[in-house]
Amino acid sequence: MNIGDLVKMKYEMWWKVYNRKADYISTHALVIDRARNAIKLLHADGRIKSGLVDQWEVVSTCEK
């Protein structure tokens, strides 16, 4: 997972996140920063949130 990749939250996270309505995100997001196992994501509605790499899966990679 690299900066510029399009990602979506893994379906299994619906069962693992603490507050399902607030913490589970069904839309795609763009990776804007990464540091070890943490990522910063830009969502379609303009929000920027952070998360863990193992909670997300890559949909499309950014070719350089």
C-alpha cells in the first residue's frame, strides 16, 4: 500500500470495529500519507481520517 492508492475497508472490519456505524466506512478512500502500519486517508466527502494498514485493502494502485 503506497501513497496514491485507492483503498476500501475490509468487510471483516465490520465485525471488529468498536462502533460499527461511526467507524466502518463502505466507500473508497485515497491514501495520502503512510507511516509504518498507519495510513492517512482522503475520503470522497473531503474528510481526512487515519487508520491501520491491516484494516484496508487496495482496490487500485497508483502507477508512477
